[in-house]
Amino acid sequence: MTGSIGLATFLPDPNLTANRQAVIGSAMADRVIADFESVVAASDFDPKAFTAYEQFLRTLLTVTRPPQVQDLLPYASLAATILPRSAMTEQGNVHESVMLLLLNDPLEERSKRDAAVSAVREALTGLPQAGATGGSMALTTSSSGATLTGLAVAGHDAELLVGHDLPRLVWLAVIAVGIYLWGICGISATRC
């Protein structure tokens, strides 16, 4: 896997934000802005042209609440790529999202597809309802677990299912045809 696109792409990890806020704080913001002002003063640019940018830097560095899922909702085109349609209409609590997995190799070859699906499923081990349904793989996360989806996963699972059940189905068909022919022809084969 080379990467992923999902909530973690657009929102900070809530487990890390408290540490980041403690490290940055207003003292760091003052130092960054002072450094920026000194660089601008030493240049040929008008310092007044950067007033709005200095305010942006201060806001960015001193924000007390990190962005959350609800903060994505006003940006409909961005939110629609990873959140369900219901999140856009209900504006309530969002409990599911989509994560697109970017892979090194194309999934047309069985061995690469099997390896990719197996690796992702193993990574999902321990999550509730980790499973698979449905060229790409996506990970649907919700409060009830994670599901691996996509055409590659559907192809992988269908291939395993057919390989597992086809011999049984062939034997059932042979038996059914035998019973049918026995019923038509009777016990003696002279009437057929």
C-alpha cells in the first residue's frame, strides 16, 4: 500500500492534538510571527501587505479546538468524497466514512490481488465486523466496524467461493441428472 485517502487525510488525529497544542501555544505563535515580521522587514516587500497572513498564522497556531468531522460538512465537495450522503443532509453525528487505499501494484493479477486483500484483512483483524464485500479497494469505517469493499475484493471473494463450492455443485448436478434420468427411464434402461 502506498497511501490512503480518508478522514485522517483531512482531520488531525484526536489522540495527538492535545500534545501539539501544548507544544505550540501562544509563545510559539508569537515567536513564529516575530520571525516572519523580521524576514518581511528585511525584504523589499511592504509589511502591511502581510497583515492578514500574520493574523492567519496566529489563528492557526493558537487554535484551541482542532477541526472535527462536522467542520468538513460546509465543504460539500470535500465531505462528499469520504462521508455518507446522510451526513450531508442530516447534519448530525457522523459515524461512518470511506477510506480509499492506494496500492503499488494493479489488482488484475490474482497473486497481487490476493496478497493485497489478505494484508488489508489482516490489518482489520480485531475490529468489529471486519469483512469484505464488493479496480480499487476501499475501506468503509463506521461505529460498528470496518468493511473492505471494491471490485477487487468482490472478484477475490467470488473466486474463492466458486473454487470452494463448484465441486459440490457439480456433484449435486450429476446426482440430480442421474435421478431425473432414472425417473424417466425407470430401473431398466431398455425403455430409454
